[in-house]
Amino acid sequence: MKIGFFDSGIGGLTVLKKVVMNFGNHNYFYFGDTLNVPYGTKPQSFLINNLEHIFDFFEDLGVDILIAACNTTDSLVNKGLVNPYDRKFKYISIIKNGLFQIQENDNVLLLATQNTINLGSYRELIIQKDVKKITEIACPLFVPLIEEGYWYGPMAESIIRYYLIDSTHKYDKVILGCTHYPILKKHISKIVKTQIIDPSFGIINSLKEEKTLDFIKGRANINFYVSGETEKFKYLSKKFLKNINYKPSYSKIDLVNKKIIKKF
């Protein structure tokens, strides 16, 4: 099975890693848009046009499944601004599948990018679950922090505390509404001290329930494609995926013209 993932940078690796650990040796294709990271503050018109190019790219690759490993762009899909459902691949939404742990009367905190919050896809789906209350906090510094490799230490602690200092003990569930954010989960949990939900587990749950994928033993092939910075992506991806068995390849691409610029 050929399975694709896309994100603005390394955040989607949090989804890729779980899929590889649960389903093993398939052919994986990951696009990190390092030229345009972060997506959280980009104009919607740019993101819509860019997302169409991403879908074209994966369709040309011939993937069977395309997993949204980016909440910001998946918000555009859920608002009907982009349609991947008439493509040749099966599109799997992280937002639609990510809220199965939210229950009636929960007091929910959503941490997400500004674009994700503005689009309101999470808010609409959470409200449908008859929660007691939903609070949303945009955390625009989280993605640049993670993309620079500051996953631990005083800088990460300081920035997380800046956004969440008033959120201690107030909520039943905290949703990490950006695939980058689970990389900071240990720091976040020190402050909010409640159940933290990573929506990517909903992807795994969906794939298992629908029996879309079987587990295959062996070494997974992961084909990485990036649009901009290369060496930092290669270093950080190896660091994050060090505990899984895989064979990588790396390519820098021109997304618009769907051309490989170089292998790295």
C-alpha cells in the first residue's frame, strides 16, 4: 500500500511515526513544505492554492491513501474550501477522526495555530459533542520553536508557560490541534495537568476500524520530499524517528512544477 502524508514541516512526522509503528512495512511518502513553514499565519488564499498543488503531487505519485498530517490545511478541507474527495486517493482527515475521546460535558481546551482557530473546524465538531465549554488558544511560536529543534530545555519551557500559565487544572481535555505540538507534550503536560489528546491517534483508530491497512512485518520504506530547507529536516527527522525500523530516501522538490531538484 502506498500511503502519503503532508505537513508544513516536521510536525506530520508525529502522525507518520504512529502509522509505521502500527502498520509496519508499507511504502510511505512524506512531504514537508519547509519552504513555506509555518502555515499557521499564511493567507488562506495561498494555502488553498498550495494545497491543490500538494494533492496534484500525491496523485501523480499514485498513493492509495493520503493522510492529512496538518490540522491547518485539513481545516480548509473541512470548511469545503478545498476538495480532496474527488481525487484518486482516499483522503483521511485528522480533524474528523481526532475527537473520538471528547465526551459530553467535557470542558475542552484547544491548542492550535491561528488559522486553525479562525477557520473553526475543530470548534464546530466539538460543539456537536455537547461539551460544557470550549476554549481556544493560538500558539504561534510553537511551530518555529519545533522546526528549529528546541524540543526541550528552558526556551521550550518558557514559551509553553507563556501561553498556558493560566490554564492549569481548568480543563477536562486538552486537544493538541497541530501535529507539531505532540513533540512538546511532556512540557505541556507539566502545566495543564489533565488528559492531553493527540488527534493523530484518531487516524490510527480509523485505519484499524475500517480495516484499511494490515500490519506487514519488515523495514518500512519512507520517501521524504521537502520544498525548501533540507539538511535540518534530514537531521530532525532522523532524530525523531530513531526508534522505528525504516529505510529513508530524501528529495528536494519544486512543488508547483512537480520536479525533483536534487537528492540529499
